Amino acid sequence: MNPLLFLIPPLVGAVIGFITNVVAIRMLFRPLREIRVFGIRLPFTPGILPRQRHRLAQSIGGMVERELLTPEILRQRLGREDVREKIRASISLFTAKVLCKTPGELFPDRENFLSAKLESTTEKLYPRAASAVIEFLRRDEIRRELEAKGRVILSGIILKLNVFQRIFLSAGQYDSTLNQKMPEIIEELLVNADNLLNDAAVKKKIVNAASDAFSRMAEQDKTISALLDIGEDDKKKLDNFLFEKVMTEADRQIENLLASIDVKALVADRINSLEMLRVERIILDVMADQLKWIDIFGAILGFLIGLFQTLFNLLMR
């Protein structure tokens, strides 16, 4: 008997195993749409992935949300030194770009936009600034300093009086009375200053003056760093301050950020929006080597089955 006949079953088995696995893998993706014959849908149409793509997208989105983009993982990532250095470098680059520009270069149409912005911003900030000034003057240490300065000024005024006037003040003890009432005098001055700052006419004049000053400063062809006198050391301090603020705020807002993004829906929508041919190419690019070995394993398994059949036939003779 020809020995080649004994090789035919293993070879046929290898070919069948290889083709079977190739077809099985192909059926994961194809056909892209269902096929109907006489109104009856053929089994396994469309392919497994086209038929289950929505469930697959939801599953992948849920896995990414649960395992890949969690607050803990993001915090660990942000805590890595290389990531922190990249963020610090980005902030430093941003501040360098801002500081090297003139105020007008930061805004389009600076003649209209910038001047209007300065006036409205100054007007919004004015009540807070006026309140801050009064609160500062009402601090205990500042009040004591004002009272001491008031007594010094009062003494200077008295010294400038002639002898007769000083005797008259001393006889009536007006100088002692004024010294004792200095806290009340300072309090009255602060009340008048508060009323003055809140007067509509005064407020308008101060706002206009501040706005004009800012506008003149903005119209200069000087960079932000030159106008604010920011040197290299000041820039480093600014970068460090912004870096700490960014990192602190990022750590606090990670949960809110992920919740607002809705990672699961984002990933699922992205997968569903892709054409099935592109999904097929992505999967094949990632798993090409593994799928190739599945085909080869099918050929090996078919060869072994055919070889076993041949040996069985020999033993049965």
C-alpha cells in the first residue's frame, strides 16, 4: 500500500482545522449585516461583533470606568513625580507665554474690549476693595497706630501755637481732652471715610480714575512681566503657587470631573460611532499574532486528529 495514503488523513485534517479556525475568526466580524433568504434570517448573520456591538460597547465602557479611570488611579497617576514635573513644566511654559506679552496682546480689539473690561471689572471690585480698606483700618493694631499718629500730629500742632494760645489750651485742659478723645476722633474719621467711599459720586470718580490708570498701563508697549516687575525668582514663586493650586483643586474635583464626563457613556458612544470595518481593523491590529496562532493551532489539531485516525485504522486491520 502506498505510504502516501497514510499521510492524506493528517494533511486533510490539518487543512480542515486551519480553514475552520479561519472561518470561525472571520465570522466574528462578517457578515456586517444580516442575510435573509425567503424572509428567513440565516444563522450567524450578522457576525458576532456586529450583532453584539452595543453590548460590547457598554461592557468595555463599564470596564474602563471601573478599572481604568477611577479616582484612585488618577490620584496615583497625579502623584507620580514624572507626571508632577510635566504639569509643573506646562504651567511654567504657560506663565512664560503670558508674561512675555503686552496687555493688549492678550485681548483682541484692545481699544474697545480691554477698556470696557477694565471699567466693568473695576466697578465690580470696588465695593470689596473699599470694604477691605475700612476693615484694614479698623484692625486693633492699625487703630492704635492711628491714635498714636493722631496724638503726634496734635502735639505738633500745639507746638506751632504761640505762648498765649498754648496757655489758653492748657488752662482749659483742651489738649488733655483731645488726647483722651483720640479713639473717638479716629472712630469718627473711619465712619466718615466709610461714608465717603460709599458715596456714589466719589465711587464713580475713583472707578474712573482706576480704570484710566489701568488703561494707560495696558496701552504701554511693555510686557506683563515688565509692568508688574516680575523677575526670575518671582516667576518661580508664581509657578509654584499655581502648581500647588492646580494640584489641590484637581485632587478635590476628580470625582466630580469623572462624574461629569461619564466615562462609561463616553467610551460606549465612541465605540458605537466607529464603523464596523474600523473596529475589525483595530482588533486585528492588536490581536493579529494571537489570531494567527489560533489558525496554526487549528491546523495542528486537525493534523493530529487525522494522524490518530490513520493509526487507528492500522491497528484495526
